[in-house]
Amino acid sequence: MPKSGHFHRTTPHTTKPLIWCVAVICVILAVAVIIAGVVLFIGYIAVRPKVPQISVTSAQLDAIYFDQASLLTVQVTIVINSENHNAKASSVFYGTRFGLSFRGQNIACLVADAYGLGPNKTTEFNYVSQSTPIPLNPDEAEALNWSLKRNIINFELKGNTKTRWRVGLIGSVKFWLHLNCMLELPVNGTQIFPRCSSRSQ
């Protein structure tokens, strides 16, 4: 006779309510992130934000004195322009600091307090920098004598400023703006107009 066996009825596993809740929350979060991304993208396209810029408008060597003791004294005028080409957003410039040097010798430090610019506005800072007598080593003195014969002296202007402005729904945006300019200044005081800006860095 056939042996009788025991049959076990299997019941399907039911998903716990907690797992369903977690899944629903994840879906809601994913949809929220997608919607936020779309809103930010539309806001960016609508505002078309532009990074504010700084540039050297003009520069000239007003005076130079170099004596037999290899002491160099100069006076240089530099005009730096700040630009905010955003049509709807004001910008703030702060932490502005530039250094003027000759072959690594610091001549002057150009600074400005924090200032704001309205939409589509520009402003200029006129820096007149007069150095104290700067001692030059033999190599630097030789380089200066060679520059004087050419009637052009090379100065280096380096530094940066920070800028902050608001871009629609995106919120506040911050940027570092850097300047690194080689200024070839004629000894006779002729004004030059270098093409040097943070845009070209």
C-alpha cells in the first residue's frame, strides 16, 4: 500500500507596513529632488547669471628714482575697474588686495574696503602708490639699469578679491577673482592700457 505522507501548505509572505512606508518616503524624496533640480535649472536659464569681473583699466609710472646706493623709489598710478553685468542682481566685492612688485620686490599693496555694485554697474579705483626706498641686490640693480636703457620697466601686479551675488532661486553665489598682470610701464610716464582682467586668467 502506498505510504501516506504529510502535506504542508505554504502561505505567501506579506510585506511589512514599515517597508512600504520606507519605500513611499524614498519615492517622495526622489521626486522632490527631481522637482528641485528642474526649478533650479529653470531659474538659472531665466536669470543667466554672469560672474562679476575686475580688470586693469590703465597704468603709468609717475616717477622713478634710483641712486648709486641701489635704492629704488617709484610712484605708480593704477586704475582697477570692477564690473557687474548681471541684469537683476547686485554684487558685493570684499577682501580686495593686490600687490605691486619689481622682480619679486614688494613696492606697494593696493587694498579696498568691501563695496557693492548694483545690476549692470561698474566702478573704478584709482590707486596712486608711492614706495619707500627699496634696496636692490646686484642682480636686481643690473636688471633695472637694463630696463632704464630700454625706457620700459616691468612691474607685476598680483592679487585677488572675493565677490558674492544672489542668483534667483539658486541663492547666494561666491567667487574668487584673480589678477596676474605684467605691466610694461614707459619711463617717460606714458599711460598704458593693458588687457588684463580676471576673465583672462
